[in-house]
Amino acid sequence: MIPRFEWEWFISEIARIVAMKFLAAAIFSMALIGANSAYGYGEVSTSDFRIVNSLNENVYSPVVDQQLNLQTSLKNVSQKNVDWVYVVQILNSDGAISDLNYASGSLLANQTLAAALSWTPQSSGTYTIQVFIWDNLRNIDPLAPMSTYSVTVT
């Protein structure tokens, strides 16, 4: 038979282990649920990606050394102000990063604006343009799904 003192210690250790496991499971669950709900999908919608020149005219056949603006319409579909970062990554045909740039700002509730970044292709080829809308550069929580576009530069 286990002496009373050891039995109380044993019960308290079991209770501590069960409590720790419960706490770990609760933290994991909250992190998982929080991570998915923290993403602001649905707060900002994107549309109307365009490649334009300095006069805001569409460019359908870009050429080497032509300054281009990569423009996307951002709309805050929430009822609160939203900070955003517009990130554009350009990959060459080998999948290597050719250019990476960002701009940041804030959208008022229900506001729409055109975010744009400049890019001057240095060589001909087919490029993949990836557009990201994040809450900031620290957390990198997406506010909208990534968009991908392809362009051929001559």
C-alpha cells in the first residue's frame, strides 16, 4: 500500500500533468483558430490588375527598358480602417526573383484606391508577376489571396 503522503504527491503530479496537457492543447487550438481568423481575407479585395505607362495608358506589349507601373485596385470591404502593404515580386522564366518592391498605406472603411509600383524590365523574356496584399511587413498576414500574372517583354 502507498503511504498517504506519497499518494497525495502522486495525485497532485497526475493533476499537474493533465492540466499541462490540457493547457498545451488549448493554446495550440487557440493558435490554430487565431492564425486562420487573424488573416484578413475578406477585408481587402483586389481587382483590375493593369500594366500601364506614366500616362496611365495600358501597356499590352512591354519592351526592355520601358518604365512600367504595375497597378492593382484595392478596396476595403470592411467597416474599419485597414493598413496594407502592396508587394510585387517579379520572377524571370527561370523562377529567379528579378524585382521585388512594396508600397504601404491605409484604407478607410469602404475606400477604394489604385496601388502601383514601378518596374523597368532589363531583358526580354516571360515574367511572372506575383501580387501580395499584407497587413504589414512584420506579421505578413495576407489581407487578400496572392494574384499571379504573366507578361512577355520584347
